[in-house]
Amino acid sequence: MWVIVDHTSDEVEDVALELLGLARELADRLGLSVVAVLLGDDVGGLAPLIGQCGADTVYLAESPLLGAYNPDAHTPLLADLIRRQRPSIVLWGATDQGRDLAPRVAARLGTGLASNCTRIDLSEDGLLVMTRPVYGGKASCDVVCPQARPQMATLQPGAVPAKRPDPSRQAQVVPIDVSLSSQSLRLRLEEVIKIPSSALDVTEAEVIVAGGRGVGSEEGFHLVEQLAHLTGAAVAASRPAVDAGWAPYERQVGLSGKTVAPRLYLACGISGANHHVVGMKDSRAVVAINRDPYAPIFQIADVKVVGDLRQVLPSLVERLRRLRQERGTAEDEEVLRTLANMPAARQVS
Ligand SMILES: Cc1cc2nc3c(=O)[nH]c(=O)nc-3n(C[C@H](O)[C@H](O)[C@H](O)COP(=O)(O)OP(=O)(O)OC[C@H]3O[C@@H](n4cnc5c(N)ncnc54)[C@H](O)[C@@H]3O)c2cc1C
């Protein structure tokens, strides 16, 4: 069972660690070994952690031509390696790179690919059962790939928890020959332009404050940001809020954005459309503020605040600011208690 490892120059991406834990568990049930494939320039230093997180072997392909993602380099290299070694399963993160690369490799190999999976398990006869959203997240379906090999899936970041690294585990590192020439690459990376992002990544945040169309304006969205700041939360947004330019795309939660599972998700002016909910339904506690008592988001909310954000948000920010001045922090429970004590609030559980 193979895991294609997403990484930056000096860090393994969380989704790769999540996949390694999952692969370890599935491979043990099938009696397979776990091979991690690490492509990059001078990335061998990442191999020990990959071993500790579940891989038996790391295939290490290093070349300056693999320093930045280039489909012209990565696609043939991986397709050839898979053709030669014939793994039965290949798992990828549903990251920008995984979403681009996995279908290219699948097409070259003539096999299938279940993309954007939220769950991967095994059937009774040992086939990979790949669960993915369909019809815009209104339903999910189980996909199996009974004949073509390898069975391939991309898994959404945050869909499964990462296992704790086991320092006693060590992977065997196998160098892979890279015979690439720069002449064979039709694409050339000119420049990487970093989109400025606030410190907290939504997929890793424990607490998220999200704003939707109901926030009403850029100024309204600043209140969402202030609330996030006061609670040490990451800011997220629904698609209309991103489309309006109030938040960058990397903050979008939902079917065409990120999947998150924080301890607390505070949804401000978000109706709870399926396309959004599919990305946050695994949050441990959901607080929703909405003026429409019949908004679908209330069906999954633990604390409902039926009220106008233009009143609720400034007053909540003010109360939390006072709390923070008095105690130094505003913990989740205080946020929940403050919300539940607001005049418009109805606590459902
Ligand atoms: C293929 C596809 C992919 C999509 N992917 C995503 C995705 O990844 N993420 C996503 O979010 N959406 C996605 N969408 C869009 C999705 O279907 C919804 O349109 C969107 O989630 C609605 O966003 P919203 O809740 O912010 O806005 P709305 O549905 O317009 O809801 C606004 C809410 O704010 C409330 N409100 C308004 N004013 C106030 C006020 N003053 N005080 C309190 N409450 C107020 C309203 O009662 C309403 O419930 C996708 C759609 C498609 C077709």
C-alpha cells in the first residue's frame, strides 16, 4: 500500500501523516506493507518522521527538477514507478498537488481514481471502499475498483486523525533513480507568489469562527475576525463571503473548500447549505448565529442564537473583550456560556 507524501521543503504535510496512519491500519488488516513515496529536492531528512508515522519503506526520489511541483516531471516518474512496482493501492492527499497529479497518473495507468474521499475502509473481500460526496454533498457514495490496479483515492485533509509518531519505528529508505532532463519539461516555474495568510490554518484550528453572506459587508466580516482574535480561533468563510472578497479562498469551508473538524465551530450568518455543511459537519460543537429561526444550520447546531448579527456580534465581541481583560483569556466554555446567556440564544444541548 503506497502513500504519496505531500510536503514543503522542510515539513511533511499533515494530510500525509493522516494518510500514513490510515495506510498502516488498512495494510495491517490486509497483510501488506506500507511504502511512502517522497519526491523532491533534498528531502531525505523527512524520511525518519514518515517511518515513525507508519511507513515500512520510503522510496526517495531526489532531483533539483523535483524541487517544485511540476506535472511534467512528477507524472511520468510516479506512473513508471507504479508500473514497475505494481502496488495494489495508492493513496494521495486531496491537496492542490494531489488533486492535480493523481488523475494524471490514473489516466496514464488506465486505472480509476476516487477523488476527495471523506472515508477509506475495506470491504469484506479486501477491496478498498472509498467514500466520497456526490450531488454537491447531499449524499455520499461508496466506490470500489474491482478490476483495474492500483486502487487509487485522494483523501480530504482532516478526514482522519493522524496517529502519534512512534519513535521506535524506522523505515528503510530506498533511493529511486531519477532520469529526468530539463528539456523534457514543458512547464517551467518562474516564480512562487505567496498569498498572505493569517497564522492559523483552518484545517488545523481547534476553534473556528466562520462568516457567511449574512455578515453583510466587509466591515461586518471584520467583526467575525475580531471575534476569532479574541477566542484564539481561525477565521473561515462560506463561499459567498469568499466570492465577495471578504476572506481569501484558503479560508473557504465546504465542498469546494476545506474540510474541518474543530472542537468549536461558530457559524455567523451562514444558512447551512449542504455544500457548506459537508465541510464542517464533524465539528465537535457548533454554535450558529442567524436571524432566521428556520435556517438549516440550526439542525446541526448545539447552541442556536436567533438574532441579528449587527446586534449580536458587537455585543459578543464587547463581552468577550471584557472577559479577556478580566481573566487574560476567553476559553471555549466561556464563549459558549456568553452566547447561551445572550437574550436571543436558545441552547439546544
Ligand atoms: C458545486 C458547488 C460547490 C459549492 N461549494 C461551497 C463551499 O465549498 N462552501 C460554501 O460555503 N458554499 C459552497 N457552495 C455554495 C452553497 O451552495 C451555498 O450557496 C452557500 O454555502 C451559502 O452561503 P451562506 O450560508 O453564506 O449564504 P446564504 O445561504 O445566503 O445564507 C445567509 C444566511 O445569513 C442569514 N442572515 C442574513 N442577514 C443576517 C443578519 N443580519 N443577522 C443574522 N443572520 C443573517 C440568513 O438568514 C441566511 O441564513 C457551493 C455550491 C456549488 C453549486
